[in-house]
Amino acid sequence: MERTHRTSFDEALQRLLTEPSYAAQTLIVTARMLELDAAQPVTGTARENAFDIAIATILTPLPEVVHNESRDRAREAFPPLTPISRGEYALQLRDAAKGL
């Protein structure tokens, strides 16, 4: 017999399959922070400040092991810093987030 109502397991699985990972969400928020001053050149300091805000927003409420793993995965996905604007770098971050 086929089920006609969704269980909490079905809903959790649907979220897991459709929502970005915590690492990807962290990169997306980092990108959003950089876009606030999109025309300025991206620097290591600007990227780290934006990343710190993203960590505080996305990862701080999570258990330590999830927090650390997600932070490390996001950091490993950082594109290399080149002489481009923060807006251009934000686009690269969003692209990197798709792979997480």
C-alpha cells in the first residue's frame, strides 16, 4: 500500500537533498558580505572578516564537530586571491559553494 502522507523522515530527507550544506551556506554568506562593498578590491583581511561573520551567522549554533568540519570545508573551497573586486570574488565563492 502506498503512503499518502509525508513522515518527518521524508521531510528531513527532502531538506537534506535540497538545502545547501552548512559549508556552502557559509560561503554564500561570505559572498553576500563581500558584495556589500562590491567595487572595492578583495583582500585577505576583507575575506576573513566576511568569513567570520558567516561563521557566526551559520555555524555558531551547531555542535562543535559540525561547526569545525563545515568551517574547514568552506575554507578549503576558497578560490585563490587575485587582484579582483569583492563582487567578482563573491561570484567565485558562490560558484565554489555549488560544489559543496
